[in-house]
Amino acid sequence: MKPVKTKPLPSPSHFRQKMLLSFLFAAALIAFSLGIGILGYHHYCSLNWVDALLNASMILTGMGPVNVIDNDAGKIFASFYALYSGIAFLTIFAVFFSPIFHRFLHKMHLDTEEEN
């Protein structure tokens, strides 16, 4: 097996396949994270489904809550969901862009090897 630094850059179709898989996995993470938020806001904060979706979406993207939460259970859920959302957002970003970053590093390494 060749060392990674001497392997040629994968084909564009391989890269597109990796991007599609990353996109699908990131979309699944977004759907899962939104689902947690929607169910939590609906249950703990007594919001209707649309308001729960709005709040979950706003927290997940870092924009902040829309509705005022007036009970302690809802405030506790919102606190933990906000902490989770910060980590989830960074993870989703990393999952989506990792093939691009990997290809960039691979290409730069190959260019450096050619110069030597």
C-alpha cells in the first residue's frame, strides 16, 4: 500500500461522492438536532409545533430564542439545548466541510512533494 503522501489526488467524481455523503450526514444531524429542540420546546415550554420549530431553529443557528419561557422546566431545557446546539453547530459544520478541507490539504501536500 502506498503512503498517503504519494497517492494521487482522488478523482472529481470521488470527491463529489464524499461531498454528497457529508451533506447527507450533516442534514441528518440537523434533522436530529431540530427534532430534539422541537419536541423539547413543545413539551417543556408548551409551545405549539410551529413556535417550537422556530425556537429550535433559532437556537440551533445561534440566533437566540424567540418566545419567552415562563416555567422552570422550560428554562432548564432551553439552557441545555443551547449548550448542545453550540456543539452540534460546530460538529455539523466540520462534517460538511471536512471533504473540502481534506482535499485541500492533500492537494497542497502533493504540490509540495512535486516542488521537492
